[in-house]
Amino acid sequence: MKLDVDALRYLSKDDFRVLTAVEMGMRNHEIVPSELVDRIASLKHGGTYKVLKNLLKHKLVHHDSSKYDGFRLTYLGYDFLAIKTLVNRGVFTAVGRQIGVGKESDIFEVANEDGSILVMKLHRLGRTSFRAVKSKRDYLRHRRSYNWLYLSRLAALKEFAFMKALEEHGFPVPNAVDCNRHCVVMSLIHGYPLVQVRELQSPEAVFERILGLLVRLAEHGLIHCDFNEFNIMIDEEEKVTMIDFPQMVSVSHRNAQMYFDRDVDCIYKFFSKRFNLSLEEQIDNPDNSEEDSEGSSRPCLSSISKSVGFLDKELAASGFTRKEQDDMDKFVEEGKDNDICSDEEENSAGMDETIVRDVDSLHLLDQQVHLIKGDEEKNEENRQSCEGQLSEPCGEVHYNEDESEENGNDAELVKRLNKQRRRAIAAVHRGGKTLASRNSYKDKGGRSSHNSKIQKQLSSW
């Protein structure tokens, strides 16, 4: 959406009051109900609805009545709130032309009372060209619900903090002036993006200077993660300035090696293609081992010692401690692991219960054998035969016919043991759940027949 600040001078206090009410309501609502906007704004004589109609005319809010009558803030309305706040603070007094468009931001010139020119960067996450913010960036951390305005605010706060800290430690970055909502105000860099430069007086010196910035960042515990020709400014004296910092991570991040190598590859490829530097060997064979890194001039993250400072810890960069990274990984994988573990626990618990239940029944039957027979030698023989047959998958307990004729009770006990063993094996194979057929003893009318129930009970005995 194009930023047109002409309507800003015609908005009254009531208009900004209603805009602020919609912004406050969006903390807990995706679409803020009209009644809630009226209650928060607290205008007299029902003036909220008249103001909302004026805001809709300038496209500062969006009306949605699909589920209920409500409003949400647009990026233009969010821009007006941020600009109004910064103007009241005296940061700048005028908004000029647009000087840059990125995949996640718009850049404008602004002027203060002294006439000096500053830069206003408006973060606009949610464009179609860059909507994978949730998976590529860590703005949300542990949060689950979000909207694009809130993500833009988090990106602006993160960039302002990194820019302020890097400036204090002597890095060539713009001077951070102020920040409000999704808007960051910084000093103007009198130069050009490196991608627009066709010739350099000393490309080797510029190349070494840029690689030195990467190494200095790593020594302070930070990785840029988007260090390419689009985010490097160079002036007529060939001084280098870094820009764009919302995606910076710590050297303790689990993907720190990949991000650092990607930044180095971008610089190597650009200078080899644009300025024809002899860097082909280092590009084609980017070996990260310690032995090759000592012999080559290509920087390696493993050989850089984090001894200068701990900016990643001070600024709470992504992955600055191993404990927080482990907690984040556990939170991401919690949903997947819980489902798998719960299924395995249920199955294992069901199997354990059935095995314990069947083993207890076998012990009870053994006690009955002891009471009936009363002979220790015969009991040991029967127990050994039963244990030997239980280890077989489909076998049954065998006994001699002569002994069965003399001891009829023993044969009945052995049959019952075989039946209990088969039930235990079947229950284990079914996962501890004995499922009967749906129409096992039901007639066509839907009522259970009395004869089938009796047959079922007889077959169970």
C-alpha cells in the first residue's frame, strides 16, 4: 500500500483516538468488534461510528462482517500512528520521497526541524514475496498466535537494538535515532548499494574490508545471516556500511556454521563475477576443515574465537545460549513426540496388563494343581511341561493316555491351562484389546438372541 501522508494533516484527535482503540483491541482480537472499539474510544454521543466511516474512507481500517461486525488496522493506519508519535516527539517534521523498497520494508526520506535528512524504515512483513517469516525468522519464539503488524513491530525493535549496539562497538552502521511500533528512524548513508556499483578503484581492498566485518561480527558473537551486495552500502571513498539487521543470530545457534558460510559465499561469488577477482579455487572447494582453513585465506567460523565481546548474550540474539536453543527445540518437537509416545505407552500398558492378568491366572491354576494332586514330583513334571509348551508359539501341552485315565482331574487342569495360554497369546497379538465381532450374536432384527448368548457362554467354558 502506498504511503500518502496528505490525509495525515486532516485527521483530528478523535480519529487518532479511534485508531488507537482499534490497535488496542487487536491485542486479543483479529477483528475487533464495533462495540469494543466504541467502549475503548469512549467518544461522546456515539461519535465512534462516524469516525470509523471517515477512517474507512482513507483506508486506515478494514471492515469485516463475515462473522460479526468488526474492524482491523491496516498498514497505512499503523503507519499514521507511528508517524504521529514520532512527530510529537520531535524526531522529524516532514516525510519526503520513497528511496527504497524491499521484500519486508519500505524506506522513505524524512526531515527534522534543522533541515537535516534522515531515513525512515517501515517494516511491512506479510507481503506475498516474503510470507515464510514464521519458519525463517524467530520473532515469535514461544508464541503461537500472531498477526503481521505485530511481527513487523518485533522486527523493528530487533533491528533498532542491534543497530544501537553495533554503533557503540565501532561497527560501520547507520546511526539509530528512534523507534516506534514498526518504524525505525536512522541516519542517511551517502552512498550506493554494492549491487549498483560497476567499478571500484581497489576491489581487493574492499573485498578484504568486507570479510573483515564478517570476522569482527563473529568475534563479538553475531552472524549477519543476510550479508550480500544488497545490504552493503559503499560511498565515493569506498567506505563500507552494513544495513539490515533483523535476522542476525548468535554464533551458538545450531545453524550458525551454515549461515556464516552462506554469507561468505555471497561475497566471494559477487566479487568474482562483478570484478573478476581470482577467487575460483576458494569458491569451488569451500572446505570447512581446520587443516584447510589454516592454509587458505577463506574465513572459517570454527577458527574464530569469541573473545572480543558477548553482544549475542546482551541483545538476546537467537540461539545465544545452548539451554534456550534446547528449550525451543523441545517446544517445536513437543507436539510430534507427545502423539507418538502416547500411542506407544497405551499399547505397552495394554500389553503389560494383559500379560500380568494372564500370568496371575496361570499362577492361580498352578495353586489348584498343588491342592488337588498333593504330590510334589507330579506337580514339578506338569509345571515343566506347561512352561515348555508356553514357549512354543502354537503348540499344546501333551500328556500320556495312561496317566490321563488314572488322573482325570489332571487332564482337565491341563486343558484349562492350554486354553488360558491361547487366550494370553491372542490378547498380546491384539494389543490387549479383545474385540468381539459386531454381529457375533445378534439376529437380523437388531436384538441379541438368547440362544446365541448361551452358546457364547458355553464356548467360553
